[in-house]
Amino acid sequence: MPIFEYKCAKCGKISSILLKNSDESSVKCPDCGSKKLTKQMSAFAGFVKESKPASKCGGCAQSGMCPNAQF
């Protein structure tokens, strides 16, 4: 079930709304009840998986700084 962001033309509130059956005609503002909503462009959350250090020291993952780094 996708979540979309809508801006209400009446009260100006931006709300995240879960659409169960992707029927946008039933969507209304949760604050004022108006059906005059505009779908907003929203950012998505990305996830980047970091690779493990070559050595098995584990210092980087715990402290954020590698004790074996040479500067």
C-alpha cells in the first residue's frame, strides 16, 4: 500500500496519506475534510550498505574512526 503526500487547497496542510486501493477520488484532508488536494512530489529514502573493513579489527564500526588508518 503506497503512501502519498497531498497538499490541501483549503487549509494548506501537507499530509501523508496511505492509499489502500489507489482510489484517489476518496482522498480527503485529515484536518479540514476538503477533497481539493494536490499530490506532492516527495523524496524517497535510500539505503547504502557499507562494506566491511579489510581487517577484522571492528574499530571502524564501533567508533567511526579506524585505528589502523594511515594518514
